Amino acid sequence: MTLKTLPTPSTSNPQIREYTTAVDKGYNSVFVVATETGWNVSLAGSQKRIGSFTNKAQALIEAKKQATTHKSSLFVFEKTGELVKTV
């Protein structure tokens, strides 16, 4: 079996452009999650956290900055693990 390289889709197609943008946003999504010692802010798919904060308000400020910088969505979770806000 030989591998075949597929052609790169044209970005002039609006549907492909929208799809690509949505996928990129998903990869760059910012998460605010409670831990035993406070709140962590991290990017989706990354093992590394952006920051660790003692209170939720500080974490939200940083998360909003990161979401704006990465032009991505922001997901905020409660201590119970319940998703409470998507921006």
C-alpha cells in the first residue's frame, strides 16, 4: 500500500474557510478549571497550564486575555466539574 498526498483544499471556498477557522478555534480554546489549590487556566490539547491562581476572579481575567489573544473560545468550569459558561 502506498500513501498518497492529498491536495491542500482551496481557502477561497467559504465553507472550507469556515471549517478551518472552527477547527483552529477548537484547538486554541481556553479552559478555567478548579483544582485543590485554586484555579488553573490552560489551552486545549496542552499539558502545560497558562497560569495557576488562588481565586476564580484572577483566573477569569487571565483566561479572557488569552482567549482574546488566541481568538478562541473560553470555557469555565465549576469546582464540581460542571461547565457553567462558554464565551
